[in-house]
Amino acid sequence: MRVRLVCGGKLLAGKLAAVLGFVFLLCGGRVFGEEGPVPPEWFFYRKSLEAFRADDFGEAMRQLKSLEEAYGASADSLHVRARVYEQEGEADLAEKYYLAALEKGGFGIPDEKYAVCYRLANLYYQRKSYKKYEDVLLGIAQGQGLYAEPRYARMRDSYITVLLRDGFDALALLYRVPFDFAQEAHRELGVFYCRMGRETQALLHLAFANLAVVSTLADELGRLDPDYTFTTLGDALERIGRRPELGDFLLRCDFYRGLYFLAAGLYAQSRARDARLIWGLVAEHGAGVWKTRSRNQLLAPKAEPLITY
């Protein structure tokens, strides 16, 4: 019996040593009593993002510090750091880290780079750094082939010709634009140029922005009703009154703001009739401030106030 106990003890000791060795490897060579294995990178990033969304900026920064000590800075961690600094009113530091995130590249979600660009542009606008604001938005728009490539130059010229000669409905009947990462940039550039007194540039960008929304709207109405064919914007807006999800889409993409400034650009180009038609649609179907401002323009139209430095 004693021999069996000794032999059994040796066997148990051997198995225990093997298990402990395996655990040792899992722990990255750490001995018991030291800290456990470092969590994966995504764990720190998720914790930092959760803390940021909960307005716990101190915890967000602590998680980012742990992430960067263990794995180094990434585009995503730099982005969160920039957002924390922006929320804390540290505009210079926010700009620094937004730019660092864009330079680093390799976002976990590739399109996140556009979110960074838009936040950077908004930061510049708030600081009245209007040239930098314009450059960031133009950089986004330049990534869209339909806007940037020379082979589409004649078509882009046609947008303005048709818009000024025949109105927006005619433009929407002839052309389609995809709703993509550049839609917001076109809308904001259009608004910016309109308020800078650069109406021709404004109209091109507002044509892109509004065509992108109307193209998507027409496609969705066609999917819901195979017999539907786009005729006028007014008709399309009447139809979405029975489709709340489409109305929500228009609000999310700030469509009525884009339409309002399209009308403002047309008015500045002496196309008062076309401007009034669009303001009338926003006054009837729109929401919020753009509905109110469109009603005011119908009563007493006037040019948009220019940006002051």
C-alpha cells in the first residue's frame, strides 16, 4: 500500500507540474502572485469608448493609457482621445489627435476615417478656421469619383445648366447620385459657399447632396411600389407622409436643411420662382427651423446672411 501511495504521488505530481506549466505559458511566463495576462486590445478600446459615452472622461483616458502602454497607439484610440479632449474644451489637443488618427490610419472600421474628418471639420468651423474647414470637406468630396474625376466634368456642368434652366425636378429626373460618405460634405460645402457669397460653387455641391437623397428616396419608393416612377419632388414628399421610416431618413440626413440652402442659392442666382417652389415644399413637408425659415422666406424672401470672421 505504501508503494502504491508513493507511485500515485509521483504520478499526481507529474500531472500537476504539467498543468502548472500550461497555465504558466498562458500567463505569458508570469509566476503566481504577479498580475494576470494583459487583456486584448479590443477590451481596452471598448472600455474607453463606453466610459466616453458615459461622460466619464477620466476613466476613458485611463483605459486609453492602458491600451497604448500594452499595444501602442492606434487610429481608433487616437480618435477617442481626440473626442475626449474636444468634449473637455481642449480644441488644440483635439485637433492634434484627430490629425494623428488620420495620419496613423488603419481604423477598425475603414469608414470611421470619414467620421474623424467630419469631427475635425466641425472643430475648425467652431474655431472660425474656415479655410481648414473647407479643405477637410473638399478632401472628403474628392474621394467621390463622380465629383472628382475629369471624365465626369461635362456631366457636372450639366447639373448646373439643367438646375438653372429647368429647376430641381428636371435635374432629379435626369440624374442619379449615390448616397455615400460624401453626401454630408457636399451639403455642408454648399451651405458654406452659399453663406460666403459663392453661389455657383454652392449650387454644384447642393445639387450633389440633394440628388443623393432624392435618388435614394426614389429607389425606396420604387421598391415599395413597383409601379412608382419619380415625377416631382413634391409628389415624392407627399408619398413619404405615409412612410414614417422614410421621413426619419430625411431628418437623419438633414435633407430639409440642404433643400433650404439650395433654394437660397437659386434665389441668389435670380431664380426666385424656383427658390420659392423649394421653400414651399420645405414649409409644407419639412420640420423644425427649416420649416419656419422657409415660411419666412415665402413671406419676405431675402439673401442669406454672409459669414463674418
